Amino acid sequence: MADIEQGNQTSVTEFILLGFGELVDLQIFLFLLFLVIYIVTVAGNILIVVLVVADQHLHTPMYLFLGNLSCLETCYTSTILPRMLASFLTGDRTISFSGCIAQFYFFGFLVTVECYLLSAMSYDRYLAICKPLNYAAIMNNAICSQLAAGSWLAGFLVSIIIIFLMSQLTFCGPSIIDHFFCDFTPIIKLSCSDTHMMELVTSMLTFITTLPPFLLTLATYVYIISTILRIPSTTGKQKAFSTCSSHLIIVIVFYGAIMIVYMLPKTDTLRDLNKVFSVLYTVLTPLVNPLIYSLRNKEVKEALRKTARKCLAFTRM
């Protein structure tokens, strides 16, 4: 009997990601839509990374953070969208157990890094607007590199602990995940093991790693907005706000969608909208990042013009 039980517990070798499979008539449309989004996202973020690396004028803390964020967004969207596109095209919604765990690892890793990077970027904008005389002394490229490296390291350590604990669980069916990627809650629901300790440790790690960056981001923008409101001239207010508005939009979209997905009660209405809001922060946030920074930022637009002129001159040679 024990042998049969053990065999049942190790029987699940793959999961089925339902995704948007119920929208049968829209599969081709969704494939084309998400394919365009993926291409634009990857191309836009890689372009920002290239501009930050190539243009000396962008070798400042603000743009070094932006380069890290764009690199992260490229990896982030590549963790989820290629698998989704394949399911739209082939109809195959299965994903191996190891593939699902790997997808969840990179997803959790990159989300944690993004929380810390957004926090570091908000601190950078706080120093630039609220402490301009001390900015150069406090925030330089070395400090910026350390904050960015710390963000990546924190994401790695937190995710590796959660994945280690998850690897100790057994799965004996069902194997259907009503989502378009392998997220924590849908995976845990399918485990036959006692998940209370796993969920407790994960909740503690999530609390420790996401709440402080969020509170720091919130506090810095309270100070930033109060400082901007005290600037006497309208031109001064507009100039100060323009330096942080792009980042603020990213923060609102990212944290707003995460709060709706993970913190609000799981009512029937919100459960149905869960996939939509998940698309907002997993797909659209990486897309709007390069669009917002390229359209609203003078330095990035100028670097793009210079690069375009160099490319045109090179092609004419």
C-alpha cells in the first residue's frame, strides 16, 4: 500500500497551463498580439541598454539603473511570453515539472529584483530633487553599481530558498494550472504534501523582501511631491516633476497590478480578472518601460537621435 501511495505521489511529471485556452476563436489573434508585444518589448529594452552603454552622457546613476531595469524587463518577458506564444500556435499547453519550476524561479527572482531596483531608482530621484547639493557626494556610479548588484543578489537568494522548499513537495494530481504561467499559488494548490510551512516561510520572505522596498518607494515619493509643491515657479515644478514622472508611472502600474492580484480577496469577480491583471504587470509593464522612458525623457531621445545619425552615416560610407 505504501509503495502504491509513493508511486502516486511521484506520478505528475508535467502540468497543463490552461492560459487563455477558453478563448478558442481568438487564439490566432492573441498569438499575433502577444508576438508584437514581445518583439516591441525586447527590441525597446535592448535598445535602451545599448544606448546607456554606448552614450557617455548616459553614464550616470539614473541611467545605469534604467539600463539594469531594461535588462531585467527583457529577461522577465522572455520567461513568460515565448511559452505562451507556443501554446497559442500549437495548442500544446503542457509544461514539464522541471520547466514549470524553472519558470517560477526566474519569475520570482526577477519580480524581487524589480522591487529593489524601483526602490533604488526612487531613492536616486529623491536625492536629485530633495538633496541636489549632496547628490553627487551620496549617489555616484560606484554606489549605483552596488545598489544594482545588491538588488540582483537579493532576488537570487530569496528565490533559491523558495525553490529549494518547493522541490521537497510531491505532486500526485490534478495537474491543471488555471493560469498562463507557473505562479506560486496555482502550483502549491496542486501539491499532495503539507504546504503550511512552505507557505509560512514564503510569506515571511515575501513580506521581508517586498514591503521595505515598497515603503521606501512610497516614502521617497511623498518627500519628492512635497518638495516639488514648494517650488515657487511653475517652470521649476514642471522640470522637477519631469525627472521622476516616467519612473512614477512604472511604479504605479507595477505595484498597482501586483496588489490587485496578490493582496485583494479572491472573490469570483476578481478571480476571473486575475489573468488580466497578471498580464498587466508581467507583459505590459516591460512593454511600457522603454516607451515611457524614450518618449518622455530628453536625454534618451537625444541619445537615440545621435545613434540614428551615426548609423545613417555608417550606411552611407
